[in-house]
Amino acid sequence: MQDAAPQTIHLADYRPYPFRLAEVDLTFRLAPGATRVLSRIRVEPLASGADLRLDGEGLRLISARIDGAPVAAVPDATGLTVPAAALPAGPFLWEAEVEIAPAANTALEGLYMSGGMYCTQCEAEGFRKITYYPDRPDVMAPFRVRIESDMPVLLSNGNLVAEGVGWAEWHDPWPKPAYLFALVAGDLRAHSGSFTTRSGRKVALNIWVRPRDEDRCDWALQSLIRSMKWDEDVYGREYDLDIFNIVAVDDFNMGAMENKGLNIFNSKLVLASPQTATDTDYERIEAVIAHEYFHNWTGNRITCRDWFQLCLKEGLTVYRDQQFTGDMRSHAVKRIEDVLVLRARQFREDGGPLAHPVRPESFVEINNFYTATVYEKGAELIGMLRALVGDDGYARALDLYFDRHDGQACTIEDWLKVFEDATGRDLAQFKRWYSQAGTPRITVQEDWQDGRFTLTLAQHLPPTPGQPDKQPLHIPVAVGLLNPNGDEVLPTRVLELTEASQSFTFEGLAARPVASVLRGFSAPVILEHPQDDATRAFLLAHDTDPFNRWEAGRALAKQVLSRMVRDGAAAAPDWLDAMARLVRDDALDPAFRALALRLPAEDDMAQTLHAAGIVPDPDRIHRARRQMAEALARHLAHDLPALWDRLRQHGPFSPDAASAGARALRNAALALMSRIDNGSHAAEAWAQADNMTDKMAALGCLIEAGHGGPEIAAFAAEWARDRLVMDKWFALQIAHAAPSEAVAVAARLTERADFDWKNPNRFRAVIGALSANHAGFHQADGSGYRLVADWLIRLDPANPQTAARMSTAFETLARYDADRQELMRAELSRIAATPGLSRDLAEMTGRMLKG
Ligand code: B3K
Ligand code: ZN
């Protein structure tokens, strides 16, 4: 069915739904081409005179009845309306039967098929593709679901209440919005366990996968058990059903989905074995299992009033999963990783045409707002609130939130009010973080006079689309001071910046201190703190705040690299020496050292140069970064092979944080050595690798050294039948291709029979990897832009959501030179002009072209 004419939805237009749904009863008669869905809904009017409006898209209506009598409801493109005059005065029973075709559903939204199984994805507005329903998060109801199918395993939300051959009935007692509905039917195997909650409820846990994948589920199961325990220990939140099911599916638009009691996951975020998954996969699986589980309270028990409030559940749940990973692994390392992602994705978004507030005020397609801003910046806002009210205040506010709002659909106003009520603080100015888009810049000025040290902080929030003028924000800036000998003279203190410019004075200091500003990255801002190479090297060696220690090294590296890009300077000795000290410091966590050794990414440098008013040249950035790595490899020519030898692991593979950190450092050393040894260590590493982490690292180095042909072939021969491993194989070749070859490599890969482009993981592995190869995507002849645009146009009719998401490859267009900008605009215009373009992709290209 054709998309309805796109309409813009506004937060200001919110109106409560005029009916309550007391009970929802669904029967599914599953068949790939013609599934019948019968719904029986007890409806109670909340206001008189309201029409009954139900959402519905792509449904074939078979029958509709009210209290048993047929109603003449004529569906339109987005649903159907029963006029108030045709409704009984009091409560009534709505019954409808519709037909849908899951096998034809390539958009992977609503009920669809993946690898022969049925599954659903309803958030945000997919339930309307299953039956007629008020598909909005503030309409919550208990669901009873009967599934009829010859598939051996039949699952839905809640508890299993009855089953027989060819059918099963589920009941979810917790009122929920339709976006949390889920159904799965397939030939599945369970890897099972159990968890007993602190009040003694024994919960059956199942990870459902396709036959033969059962032996790759234990990490996910153990991650789930750790998450359940952690949420009890840290937030006092217990699980509330007798069963918790997770299902892995191969075709999935995102990572995973928190459906009540029946989470559905992209199989890449469930399945792990040492032979097939990297350390990064293991860490991500643990984090996403936790994230979806934590949604049970922050998202499901307390949900969003409307989709503008998405950050209410996503920002908070991301913040919770970040804390969890920090507790399981290392807070310092996790914070650095999170800030790297924030800068790479959210700052990038904030700096371009797609910038929007954490709580947007309008949208055309809500799926386009599952963004780094809503998620990652949303999480930063929680961290800032906590910095402002302290750990105790945060704990009190959260307890109040769960007490006051359990079972409700809430807003950001409700959220901030619990903080105000629990702590007595006024958060009116803080609230601007939710409505003003863009990344604030804070400039720092130091003054030292008569034993008084003054820091003057000034904030500026640049204009963003639709928001030319901004008000000052309430920003927690964590600061510490060090003595010139490296001792801390002022432990971390949170300064509250609320004015455009403000000074903070520190008295009683014997010598001019070195300031460590924005410790722990206490706010999502760009800090402009003029410090010379030597001061940054000093902080990298001495800062007591681990995040700022890393940050000093990063700022130094960026300073050095930007001089190399601009004037062809050589890698600065201060930086080389600082890196040498770090590599030799065995007291430092290897995972931390691995991160500190990682050079700034090319896209990050382009962003940094653009922010400094310089037009980035992707090829120059690429060359300078290579030279920087080579200079470091030469400088550490004696250290690296020794480090690499020393970190060799013996015994069976373990995915724990310490072992993963050692592998990360060892592979960082390998990557550097490979710059100057023509790949000889990488060849040795490849031959010895007994796990996927080391295999991928070695193969990447071989490709970059200009080798790897036979290894690429051997890898493909070994793993041809494993979709997840082959995704890595596709992506790796593009990620490590030289800039002038990346487009050709990607184009060649798209010609393979196993380039199953309708599978989002495979599409991302090729087209996403090309967009992420900075100098490859931005080839001056426009071939990178063209290939990506061709594939977005091809994907859009099949899967608008993934096409729209991948179109963000073009969001950085304003950074580059006039020729590249013109080429990128031409591709965006070509996409925009495609007949029948989806609402999703039309909104994205429209926003990018508008700028
Ligand atoms: N809530 C889902 C995301 C749904 C995306 C819809 N396009 C996963 C998550 O954030 O946990
Ligand atoms: Zn989430």
C-alpha cells in the first residue's frame, strides 16, 4: 500500500486518547501469505462525543463489529474512524478481523518473517501493521494472545497460560502500550536457565535460537542473569513475570527490542563463541542484553506519554546500561568508550543539518528520531542531573520516580519534577538541555595572581536548524587542580555554570596549579582550553581523573595531528615521548593504554578541523594520520615487539574485561608495528590466532600492509555458511581498504551472490562500512557518494527504516569543499527525486538538503 501523504506531528498538539482499553484479546492464525488477526477489545469511553479512531496500515479488513453488530467502518490510508454517533454511550466490545502477509513484509516492521520464523517489531508504530488499534504509547492495556500455527515454538508477552498441539495462549497482566507487543513462532531451540529474584520469585530464562546455534548462547544468558541481579542491587528493581524470553533473529533493523517478557534481538547481539565473536561483540552483547532488560522498569512499567518523550526511556536506560558496564568492567574505560561514541555520532549529528533537541518538537517519521541525540545525549543529561544533585539525591529521585509513576505513561516534566521534589533543586534552567539542540562550547581562561587562581568559563551554543538563538544552559563542570609536581591540590569539585560567562576563584595555593577541567566529561560540550603540548603531556602523566588523563592525551594527539594535516609538520616529540611513557607503564590498565594509543579517527579530525574554521581534506587527513602512526611505530620500535610478546595469552579464551584489555593492547601494538614491518608480525599473528578478536586484528593489519589476499579467501572458505561472521568479512575489507580502492572493493562485494542486501546486517556491512571509510567515501570524484546513493535508492522501497538511517552518511556535507558539497547535494537531490520515495527517506533527505 502507498504511504499516506506525509504529515508533520507536533508535540504541542498532544491530546489524550478519549477511550480506555480495559482488555485486549488477540488471536493469530499464522500463514506466510495470509495471516488472520482477530481482535476483541473492551473499550471504555472517557469523554462523551468522541469518534473512535484506530490506526491501521496495509491491513485487509475482513470484518468489524461493535457489541456483536457489524459496523460500517471504511478504512482510509492510515486507519479507520467509527463516528461517535455509531458508538454506544457506555463501554463496548470492539471486534475486528484483518488479513496481513508477513512473508511479503521486507520493511521488518509489524509481523514479518526471518529465516522461516515469524516475528514482530512494533516500536514505534508497527502495531498498526498488525491490526486496527490506537497505536500510541499512552494507551496501555493487558493483553491475552492466542497463536495458532504448526510452528513448534509459539511465544508472546507475559506468562504462558495454556498450550496444545498447534496453539498456545499467553497472558500479560501488566498493562502495556502496543509498541511492546511481540509474537514469535518458529522452529527454535532454547538455551535455558533461571533466576530467583530477591523476593523469591523463580523466573525461567530462555534464549531462543535456530537449531545449531544453542552452543553460542551462554554469554547472553549469563549477561541476563548479571543484569537482573544488578538492577535489584543498584536500583532496587525486581523482575515481575515468571518467564523471560529472548529470541535471536537474523533480519532486524536495529539492535534489539524490549517487548514485555519477550525481547527480540538481532542475532549478532545474542550469539557469541570465541571462534565467531570479538571482544567488542561480547561487550556489546552484555550491554544490550542489560539495556533491554533494564527497559522493563524504565520504558515498560513506566513508559512514554508520546514519542516526543522517547529520551525519557532511552536516555535513562542508556545511562543505566553504561553504569552497569562500568560496574562489570572498568568505569574509566567505559567512560572513554562512551565519549568516543558520543563525539563520533552525536556531536557529528549536532553539528549538521540533522541536529535536533533531545526532546524534538516535531517529526514526520518517528523512526528517524531514534538517534544518537535522543539516546546518547539523553544519557548525558541523566549523568549531568546526577552530578548536580549528587549520588544520594539521584537515588532519592529515582525511588520517587518508580513510586510515583509505576504503571503510567510519562513526560520529561514528570521526570524533572521528581528530581525537584526529591532534592529541592530548581531545574527550570536545566530543562533547556531538552529543548535546545547543538553542542555547547565552553572556553576556559586561566588567571593567576597573588596566590589566587581564577578560571573563567564562557558558554556558547551555536545556532541549529530552526533554532537561531539560544539561552545559557545549566552546566556542571567538574574541576580539579594539580600542583606542578603532580600532586592534587584540589580534589574534584563540580562548578555550576549558569551564566554566559562566570569566574570561579581558588585561594590559598602555593604555586600556580595545572587545571584539569571537565573531569569525567561531566557535560556533553566542546571544551576550548588553551594548553600547550607540555601541559597536556603533564596531565596525561599525572591527572588523578582517569578520563581526563586519557583526554589530555587525546587533545595532544589532535593538536599534533592537526598541525601535521595543515602544515605537513612532523609528529611532535612531546607526544611521542608521552606515548612511550604510557606504553611502558605496566601499572596502567592495558585496556586504558590501548585506548590511549588509538589515534583520533579521520572523521573526528574532519569534525575538529571544520570546527576550527578549516575545510578538511579527507586525503590529507588520511595521509597525515598514517604518518603519525608510522612515526609512533618508529619511536616505539623496541617497545612494541616486546609488549606484543609479553601480552601473548596462553590457555583457553576468556571474554572477561582483563583478558579483552590485554588483547586490545596487544592488537594495538600489532597495528602500529604493521605500519613499518610490511605486515610480518601480522602474518605471524594470523597464523597463531585462535579467536575471532585476534583473527580480525591480524587480517585488518595484513590488508593495510597491502597483503591479505590468501587470508581473505581462506576466511571466506571457512565461514561461508555463517552469516554473522561473513558480515565481518565483508566489512573488514572495506574498512581497511586504501581510500582510492574502497569504492571498488565495496562495489565488487555488492556483486556477490551472498550480498543479501535485504538483510540489514549485510547491507550495513558493505554500504555502512563504505560510508565509515572516511577518505574512501569522500573520494573527490564522487564515486563513494554515488555508490551509497544508488544503494539507498534500491533499498528504500524494501526497507525504508534502514535506508533512512543509512542516509546519515551525507549529514556532514557542510564540512567539505565546494566541489564535494555539490557532489553530495546532487546525490541527495537524486534520492529525493526518486518516485515513490518513503516518508522516512524523504524526511531525511529533505532535512539534509535544507541544511
Ligand atoms: N526501543 C528499541 C528501539 C526501537 C527502534 C524503533 N525504530 C530498542 C532500544 O532502544 O532498546
Ligand atoms: Zn532502549
